[in-house]
Amino acid sequence: MAQNIDTIYILYASQSGTSEYLATELNDQLSSSVVDSIENFEKYLNDEKLEKKSLFLFIISTSIEGSPPDAMTDFHYWMTGASASKLFNHENFEYSILGNGNSNYAETYQQASRNVKTLLSAIKSPFVECREGDQAEGNSEEMLNEWKADIKNKLSQ
């Protein structure tokens, strides 16, 4: 891979299964080495994995109330701590986020993914522009495809 990315990790946080589906679709197109639920983040977000240049692609749903999916609870808590900040600052850590929400719930639309984006973007810029899919508009797969094209383009540079 160009851009010196050695490994791509796709971590999803799914409430109803849509983000898991999108992660699988992305993996099929990128030939990623790892697709897993974000609840297993400690397997991947550690010093050992960051010995090599790694791209973390997060696909994050938001519940109706605006909270992250249950599988993301531990990650959400962990990412505000010092050890997470150290890893997110690591020179081998790259990331981007695809939010998956429903604009019918305007007050909480994309809240979980936007919270992660706000935290990470305060530390470093994303590998490619973060995207947001809207289930109410039926464009989640379209946003996935645009995001995937951006990622592939950047990887080939």
C-alpha cells in the first residue's frame, strides 16, 4: 500500500446491524486485514499494533437518544483518558470516521460519531474527510462508497 499504511483496521459500533454491514462492505473493497466490533478495541488500539503505520476506520451508529451503541460504551469511556490520548497522538496512528445516523432524530443526529470526531480532530487531522450517512435519506451506502473512494485514492498516492 502506498502512504506507508501497513494495516487497516475497521472497527464498527452498530446498534441495529447497519454499521456492521457497512464495515463488511468496506472490508470487501479494501481487503482490510481486520474487521471487528469496537467493543474489542483493546486488541487493536495498543502500542504493539502501532509499531507499524496503521489506519483505523471507525463506522459509528448513534442511538435514537444520541448515545453510542452499547458495544461502544467501554471505548467511549477509554478514549477520554491519558492512554488513549497517547495512542491517538502516535505517529503511526491514522484514522477516519463514517457516522451512521437518522436525521429524523434531529437533536441527536450523528451525536456519537461527532463526539469521537471532535475528540480525535483536536489531536490530529483525519486521514481522509470524515463522512456521515443518513438512514432517513437512504444514503448510508452512497456515503460509504464516497468515503471508500477517498480512502482508496489517498492510499494510492
